[in-house]
Amino acid sequence: MDAALDAATSALQSQAKALSIISDNIANASTTGYKAVGTDFASLITGETTNTTNATGGVTATAQQNIGVQGLISSTNTATDMAIDGNGMFVVTDGLGGQTYYTRDGSFQEDSNGYLEVNGYYLQGWSTDSSGNITASNTNSTSGLEAINLNRYSSDAAATQNVTLQANLPADATAGATFSTSLELYDSLGVGENVSVTWTKSSTNSNEWTMTINNPTNSSTGAQSGTVGGSTSYTVDFNSDGTLASITDSSGTAVSAATVTVSSWDDGAAADPITLDLGTSGGTDGLTQYASGETDPQINVENITKDGVAYGTLSSVSIGTDGTVTAKYSNGQSMAIYKVAVATFENADGLAAKSGDVYGQTSASGNYTLHVAGQDGAGTIEGSSLEASTTDTSTEFSKMIVAQQAYSAASQIISTDRQMFQNLMTAMGG
């Protein structure tokens, strides 16, 4: 009877543990990236069981992790949401610079300082250059990772250094006619500036124009924002077929391109010369002189291209399948700033589950290996997506019914064993 009581007691304990695991699974049915845990039952034998003897022992129950099971991935409207499609886990730290953990929960949110975190754990990745190449010297250790901060980078302002102008000066304009065009550019501080250019047709040579560069004005206020120095006047000659013939500066020297030299900016920006490409001699890739065919001829500006960018603030981010975090700025510029790392393990089911839907490395899990998403067996990263819990509530309810019945049966064994013991004692006393 003692053996039966021990077996029934172990059954109660094991089924109670199974019910606890089932309850935890059901509670996390909506937890992003949660991996449902199973229960593994194993018999306990105190002796040897043969055809003529039976050694009772009972049962033991252990939690069986299934971390490698893929959950359903669904799209979201949050750019910083991520899901791993395939093998691997996100690397996170408990606070900034804290202990390293691993998770499949990709519901990352930007905190007040720009860091991406989930449940108080900060997402780790490699820093990159603007082309997405990893700049970290050590890519094999978590020590080479850093917390991803979307506010760390801003779009640097870059001064305009080169402008290309394609335009047609009307051959049918009257002698001495004056026209004006405007060039938009950026100074070294990223401030938008306008430089107007005056075009005057020669009174004596129908194939000759004078180009005059005026002082710049601020794009927003229209007030003068700097002073043009150097050669501010150029003579532009055309061939009889309307193609560009030559460009000479105010000293009469032939040049291949005009130069806009701002000797000083009122906002303190650097005074760099700007090359104004007007096309090649004998070509039509820049300035031309053809009849407009209009009663009121005007300059036809076909295209103006320039380099330089205004200073920009972060407007949005996107996550690539290889984990590249691309920041998009208000000035239209985009740049890669980080690459999210994916960690794999020899035995992911050996990881130790922690609160916050994260896991810690153990001797059973083996060492981690860091990967770029989509490489060397690691899964790809889906941006604006989340991985659902692998809990199947219908399956868990079925398991719960079985566990409940087994628990009740074990309780009945204990009751029966107690009644038999009482009957025995009564018989012995009688």
C-alpha cells in the first residue's frame, strides 16, 4: 500500500506540474514570440519489474521546451516591429550595457532616448556605414554589439559643390534682352540658398550672351544671405548651329565651366566655390541657343542637378530582411545605421527561460553564434511584422482535460489506499 501511495503522490505532483505548464501556455497565447512548453512524463521504478514481480515507483514530469517551432508571422503598422522567419533569436541586454539575453519577441518600441527595447530589454546590433557595411571590428562576440539607438545619427548637412544647368537661351530674343534664372543650393550648414543668374543678350553679336551671378538670398526669407566674390560675369558664345561654343570669365580667360564663388555667408557657413557646369563645347548637354518660336521668348530651363543636402531630422525607419536598419530623414536622405544581429545555438531548447519572454544561455544550450540575418542558416528578419505565440488553445484545453482526469484518478487511488489501510487496521484490531 505504501508503494501505491507513493506512486499516486508522484502522479499528483506530475499532473499538477503539467497543469501549471498548460496554464502558463494558455496565459501566453497572445504573447509575441512565445514558445509553448510541453510536458514530458517519465516512469520511476524502485526495483525490477518481471513477469512475476512488479516494482512500483510512479512518474516524474519535466518541462519540454520547443523554442525552434516557428510561429505565425503577421504584418503590423509599426516600423520597429520585427519577426525572425527561420532559425535564430534577437540579442538583447537587461538595460543598457547589462547582461545579455535572447528573445523571439520582436515588438520593439523606441524609448524616450531613441533606443529600441522590449519589456525593458534593449535590442543589440552592429554599427554600419551609410552603405550598410558592418564597421564593428568584432562580429563574433556580443561585445562587438551595441544598443540600437535611432536618435544617434542625424543626416549631416553637405554644401553644394557642383551644379549642372541644362537650358535653352532663345535665339529669337531681341538684342539687349534680359532674363533671369535661379539656382537653389545648400551652404555647409545645410541652409537652403538661392543664387539668381541674369542673362543678357549681346546688342552686337546675336550668338553672344552675358551671364551675371548675383548675391545669394535665403530660400525662406528672401533676404541677402551672402556675398559673391571672384568672377561674377561670364561671356557665353554659341555656334551657328545653336550648340555651345565657349565660356570666358571677366578677364577674358576661356574656362570649361563657370564658378559661383560665395566669399562669405551671413550664417557663418564655409565659403566654398561652386562649379557651375554649362555643358561641353560643341554639345547640347548644357546651354543651347535655339529659337523659342514664342511671341514672348523666355529661357527654357530643362534640368538643374546639384549635390549637397539640407540638414535633416529622422522621419521614419525601415528594417531589411538582412537586418539592416535604414533611417529616413526629412531632407529626403536615407542611410543605413545598424544591422540587427541574429544569434543561433547548438541546442536552443536548452536555453533557460526568464521573465520578459527572454532566454539565458546555459551549458545545455551551448555557445551562441552571431549571424547576419539570412546567412549561414540564420533566419531572415521581417520588418513591420510580429511572430505569434505557438500556443494552440484547443490543444492545451485537450491536454488540460487529460491532466485533470489523471489528477482525479490519482486522488482516488490515495483515497482508496487510505480506506484499505483503515480496513486493515480494523481487521487487525478486531
